[in-house]
Amino acid sequence: MKITYKKRLSSLLLVGIMASGCDTQTRLDSHITPTAVLENVHQLSLSTARLFAQQTQQLQHQTQLLCQQYSQQQLTLTRQQWQQAMKTWVGLQGREKGSEAALALSWNIQFWPDKKNTTGYKLRQLIKQNKQWQSGELAQQSVAVQGLGAVEWFLYQQPQSLKNDNECQLTEAITAHLATTAQTLAQAWQHNPWHSLSNSLALAEYLAAINNQLDYTIKKLVKPMGKPGNVKPYQAEAWRSQTSLANLKASIESLQALYIANGTGLDALLREQGYQATAQRIKQRFTLLLADWPTSSSMVTLLNTKQGYRELINIFNGLEYIQLALHDDVAAQLGIVMGFNATDGD
């Protein structure tokens, strides 16, 4: 069971359009223009951010109800709402292209990977202060206590502590702060960051956006996988809620949506310019990945068995196949130069 992950792929960066003169321009002269594609990508991002803002507001409301009267039923409802918010958030994870104001909020929304359990340590420090925290005060604290991971810690690792007024009030403050951050995120995506780009630059930005998000998705898989016999389950995203694999699937679904972009995305661009075989291979790989998805929602469960680990390797192979296709086929066919960034090898 050998993972053939090429570390160099983790730092792939689209660095520009191939200097091939009229040939490159001819490739961009199509009915579906990259600038129009990025308008669709912007609308997808804006819709996701707005939905996330709505779901975090609902999470805040459910947390308030839980703190007013703790019950197992209300805890379940609050957990379900947290899971909904988390699944929506993964649609924007790993974005390194787009609204700079929105990208700057990523760590406030989700502190991951958390190799040293910084979230638990920082939250216990806040609890020890035995004070009534306000949502605005949390902005001055570590990002580890501001986002989805901090809420997960209370709901799944320390649910009994929510019977305590001070600790439940802290959870309320965190969800209120998260809802405010999510609203700021949605406002940041109101503006289309790509509206003034040329077709050439728009194409490079779009392919980079897909690759960045794909790279982040692969990272969510390989970090907990570690090496056979030396897995790292506590590096899995959302391991406390046992939803890491469900969230990974949501990440791949969002990547598929980014690739399709409402029927006018990279898939359509490739087909229109005569690269139907490449487009079909990538589209089919997405379909097969999702169709053969493991039944468990927890990655940790699969990490504990040889068969489960093999299933994770199959997911990795599918994601690597797509990344190689983007790098070796799509980039060349559409005239994009792909290189490495300054952090290659980190």
C-alpha cells in the first residue's frame, strides 16, 4: 500500500500564459470566454458565502436555545446545524484566488490543521478566566477559538460542559462571532475580484483556483493518512465530530461544481476547443470518485483498518489523477505555463 503522492504537486502554481503569440490568442477565441466563466465562479462563491452566513446565524440561534435549556434533543439539533455550516464552508476552503478580503478571513473561520490541539488548550484558558465573554472580545483572541473548530470542541468533545452557564455562554459568544465573520465574508464576495482581467489572465486565475482548492483537498486526505502503519488520525479535519470523510466528499463535490461552473466552466471550454477526450476523462473521474465513496462519514474509522486505508488510497489516486490531468494535459492544451512557487519543498 504505497502512496505515490508527488510532493511537488502540492505547490503547483499557475504563473502565466504561455508566450506563444497568436497561437495562445487563437485558443482563447471561443464562444465561452474565461472572463464569462469567472463571472459564474464569482456567483458560485457569492452564493456559497451567503448560504454560509445564513447557516452560521442559524447555528448561533440553535446554540442560544441549547444554553437556555440543555437537552439531548437540542444538542443533536445544534450538532446538525454545525455540520450543515461546515459542509457549506468546505466549498470555499483552500481558495488562494479571489477576494483578498474574503481570503483573509479563512483562519478566523477554521483553524486547521491543529497539530498540537491548540484549540482545546486555548479554550480551556478562556474557561479558566471564569468570565462572561462577549463575541467582540473574541476577535482579540487566538483564531483557534473563533471558528468552526472551537464550536465543534464544545459540541462533540465537551458537550456536558454546556450544562454550565459560563461555558455555554462562551459557546454562544463564539457562534455569534462566527456569524459576524461569515456575514463579513459574504459582503467581501459581493465584489467580483476578476471583473477587469483579460481573457488570458482570467484563464490562468480560473485554473489556479481549481488547482489551489484541489491541492487543499488532497492535503485534508494525506495529512491524517501519514504512512501505512503510522497514521495521524488527530490531524483529520473534524475528527471530533467524526465527519471528516463526509466533509472531504463535500470538498470534491464543490471542486466538481467549480470545474463545471454551471455548464460554462473548464469542462465546456475544453470541449469547445476540441479537447473532448480530456474533458470527459476529468468529468468521469469526478463521477467515479463520488460514486465509489465509502459508506463511513469518519476518516478515522477507515484509518484503523487495512481495507479502510486502501479505500483512502483509492480516493487519493482519483484526486491525483485529476491534478495530473490539469497539469499535464489541460495546461498544455489551453496554453498555460505551470510552475512552482517559492515554498516548494516545504
